[in-house]
Amino acid sequence: PPKLSILNDCSPSQLEGLCSFLQLSTCPEPFLVRFCSWLLALSPALSYSSAAILAEQLFLRRVLSLTQPPSRHLMAALTSFCSKYSHPLCRVLVTAVLQEPGEGAEQTKLMCELVEECLEPHSVQLLLSQVLEVPLSEKLLPVLQAVLGRQEVLPPELLDLLVQTLCQQAPAFATSLNFAKLVTTVLTVCQSQVS
């Protein structure tokens, strides 16, 4: 709707207030899908900061509270939003999921699904750099595996950081099958870059 062009005119605090007023963080998921499709049609596109605020308001609470696989509506909304605003979505969601204590199995699966099906190559690299900023855990190994499964050519500095991180943290994962799979994948996918 033409009224949505107001999103481009709001300051960050006004946009947060508008999201709160519209109760976007708790709106029904079918409406979330429709709202995200409207955002895709918005012209001009949202600024990075506005898209990040909307990513936080629309998805953060829902993703962090997942205890079972996300509904098809939530996945459709995420995929839709991600198709145009993957960078801000990645910055908001991944940072929050990485900071969450505990296993976060559903959040990890969701991140893997986003990597495998939604994110553009530059956003996959952003996600990888974010993951490598925190100490590795069993929860993060499948995410790294999904990144490597994309078969994208990694920038040399990011590949160096990945290899360095794996070497430094190998003793902590001496009995981890997931870690062994990850190292094997690195050596297979990046063999021309790893000496």
C-alpha cells in the first residue's frame, strides 16, 4: 500500500515507535508474510538502518523463542525479507542467536536453512565472519558446514581466519564428529586455497 512509504520517512526512533504501535513483533504470522511482500514492493527500498529495525521487530523475538521448527508462514516471511534485505537481517538475527546461551537447536537449524536457501554470497560471508568472532561450539559447527556447503569461493582473509580458528580450537573438539566433518569439508572444498 502507498501508505507504507512512510517507512522511508521515519527516523529510527519513530520507526521503532511505529512498529510498537502496530504490534509487528506479535502480529499473526500470515499477516507477517503479507507485510514482507509489501516491503519488497516498496520503492525506494528501505535504508540499511530501517531494514535492521524492521528485521529486529518482525523476527527477533519469534526466532529466539523457537522450540520447534519454524512454521511455513515464518519461513516464507523470512525468505521474502531476506531476498531484498539479507545483510541487515543477517546482522540482527545472527548476532542475537550467537549471543544466546545454550544449545539453541532450532535457531541453529534456521541459520543453516537461511545459509543454504536464502542468503546472497556477500551475506554468507558476513555470517561466516560473525560466527568466527565468537568461540566455536557444537551449536555453530553445522552453520559452518552449511556455509562451506554453498561451495562459494571465500575471500583469502576469511578462509585464513576460518583455518586459524579451526587449528586453535581443535583440542576442544578432539572427540567431536561434527568438527571432524567440518575439517574434512574445509580440506575438500577449499583444497586449492589450503596448504
